[in-house]
Amino acid sequence: MIKRVIICLWLVGLALAGGVRGQEPTAQPEQNYIIQWGSEIIFPQAIRFEIVLARPLSEIAVLTLTLEPAGRPAVAVEIDRATTAIVREPFSELAYLWPVSPGEPLRLSQEVRYAWQVVTRAGEVARVEDEFTFTDPRVTWAQQEGEPFSLAIPAEGLEAPGNVLGRLRRELQPVYDLLAAQTGRNESFNLAVYTTVPAGCARAADGSLVAVGPDSRTEIPCNPAAAEAIFRASGLDVVQSDSPGVNGIRDAVVAYWTRQFYGWSNAPDWFAAGMAAFYSPAPRSSDLALLQTAARSDRLLTADALASRPPAADQELWLAQSRGLVRYLAGRLGVAGLFRLARAAAEAESFEAVFTAEAGTTVSALLPDFRRWLFSDSAPGDFRFTLYEAATPTPTPTRTPTLTLTPTPTPTLTPPPPTATDTPPGFVPTLTPLPSPTASRTPTTAPASVTPRPPGSLNTPTPVVVSPVEVFRTPAGILGLVSIGLLVIAILVVIFAGGRRR
């Protein structure tokens, strides 16, 4: 659980004591003719001390610097005035480099007190005291403490370091949990991630390792062991990220953790890089197009070329193929088989022997199959896969009850009620009405035939015999009878009228 979130200047650069030029230190009772003094950390190699005296160098008899790191005894150093003098007349300016010993390194955030004492040939004594905090002045840090890991990242350029640290912890925690589960180890980490500057020595234009003062720009030879000793004494797990972005920092930490948890000593670099990317929560979809292009132009790397990480400028294809090979192995061996290979590789003297035993072939013999797989239907999905995506249930054939209404013969005209059956969740049955029987007789024209048919087989109108009495009882019959009577009367009237005219 997170103890607290601190946005602080941890391992802060010594801004106020970064150099003596232009500095006005507070006057001290015994200061006398000492005009200025100061210290500059040239991480990780040395501390540069400067002092300015209002006396020419020829009048200085003794110059002593006493150093007292917190928790350690004081050390007095008599300064060689001839080799440290920058200005000799009419005043003296001297600079002394105190090396940080890998055998007795300072700790980051350790307080160091120091004192200058100067005696002239005339017996004038001057003395000043000061202190500084040992750190890497090139970086201002944002830190989040917690278990099982604390995290410090460069704060420069971040608008909300707390949000960035929170996101990193959310994305890194599942990775830590999975690595711990797969290796059976529970580790604690105090992580400090370097991004824009190297964690230790820098490289000069000629390729040599140097340490450079941030203010004086003093450049001195650098021993990488000095930085390693400082970090180790400080209890830090230092990670170098190629990118200052969140994704770059996350992937750098995952790569560091993967090696720390498994502790490989004989595994090739491609396997370590590929496993780190496999543990990362970020998919690697863009790798597929790069590898397909390389395969078409026959530029895929051989097993020997994959074994060691190339220079940074040549790493794009190497990283893509390393990550792709591990994903191919996950499909070939299964994820559990890939994890088993990783654990076996941590304990074996020969990676090739373990690989052959688990994969059933050598890395070289596997590459042709890998090339064909790049163009398979499964490759795009394999490159999108992450270990932390939500589990997707595999469809399994099952007998699902379905409500089906089947028309059933019935002697009544009322449809029977639907029979209750098991209905799957979310299924809404639709009732289909049964056909209602309706008594009807539809005449059908019989086809022409010369074969005599039995009586009743043809649709021949059959005369209906109705008695006169039955006809006159109907309204139509009565109306007809009245009409006939009126017609007879009209005829009689016409006849009678015609007879009278004659």
C-alpha cells in the first residue's frame, strides 16, 4: 500500500552552492581575508571546492580543507597551492578536486560539512565553514514511496508529477505481481529512473567516459564503478530509460525487473529483451509490419546476430525481432511453456540446451518457421496480445433450450396456451398464433379428361328443388308476388281503356 506521495526535490541539485563565481556567502567571524568559497558536485566522480583570497598566492603559507561527511570521521587535506591556483596575483583563486572513492563512496542525500583554514606567511589566520548535500545536481526528482517498490523519476518537464507517478504505479503493479508469481520471489525495489542524462558517467565527443561540472563545466575522467558504488551505498535500484515519457519509463522498469527476478546469466540478449516486452502491458502491433518488410527483403537477423544487443542506432529491427520471437514461442509452446523455459534458463549453464529441450529445436532452425508465421492469420492477434487483458471465454457447444411453438391439431377453434420451457437469460420468446381451422369449400376447376369420373367428382351445379310455398314465405317471394299482381292490374287497365275509346 502506498505510504505517501511526495513531490519533492529529492537528490536536489545544489543550486545555491553550485559554484563560487558571483556568490556572496554569509560573513563569518573568522572569515578575515577569505572573499568567496563554494563547492560543486561533479557527479559521480568528485567534488570541486573553490576559494578566493584577498592575498596574493606568494603570501599564503598553509591552505587546509577539512571534510566531514555525516557519520564519518573528519579528514584534513593540505592543499598544494602551486597545482590548484587559478589566479595568483593580486589576489588568489584556487580550485581543488576531492575524488569520491568507490571504496568509500558518499551516499546520496548525505550531508557533508567542510572548513577552509588559511595561514599567511605573516601569521594571519582565516577560517570559514560550510556544508552541502551530496546528490546528482543534474536531476530534480519526483518521488513516490510505497511497497513493494518506491519510485523516483525526473520532475523536469512534468506538469503533474503526482499523476504520472500514480499512473506508473497502476501499470507496474500487475507486472510486479506476475513476475513474483512466476519466479516465486518477492523483492523490494527503491527505483530511481534516469532519462535525459546517463545514470553515471557521460561520454565525451571522442567516446571517452567523463564527469562534467554543471556550473564550471569542468570535465574529468570518470570511472563507472564510482556511480555503481554510490547507488549501492544509497540503496537505490537505478534504471536507465531511453525516453522521458511514461511508456519509456514503464518499459525500462519492466526490463530491469525481468532480469532481476529471473537472474539470467547465460540467456542471450534477444531472449531477455523479448521476455521483458512480453511482460510489459503494452501490445507490440507495430513490430509486425516492420518484421514483414524485413522478411520480404531477406533482412531478418540470424541467431548469432540476435545474441548480443547492437548499438542504439541499429536496435530497431533487433528489438522488433527479439520481441516477435518470444511472442512466436508463446504461441508455439503456450504461455505456460514460455514461462517454464524462462525459469529453466535462469538455472541452466547452457541456454541452447534448455531451449532445445523445451522448444524441440534450435534457435537457428526455428527462424524459418518464424518467418512463415509472420504472414499467418494468427500473427496480428499474437502481436496485440498482452498478459493483462481481460480473459475472453472460449465458445463451447452446448444444448440451449429454445421455445418453439408448433401448431397442434385441436378440435376447438381456440389456440392452446404456450407450453412453459426453460428460457435462456435475455431470451424473449415471440408467440406465433396457431392457424385457426375455418370451414370452407373452394371450387377447383377439374382438368379435361376423357375418362369417365364417378358421380360427384366434377364440380357440376346441382339444381335445388324448392316448393312454391317455401318461395312465397320469403321476403323476396312476397315482393315478387306483389310485382306480378301489379303488372296484371296494369295490363287490365290498358285493355279496358282501349276498349272504351272504340
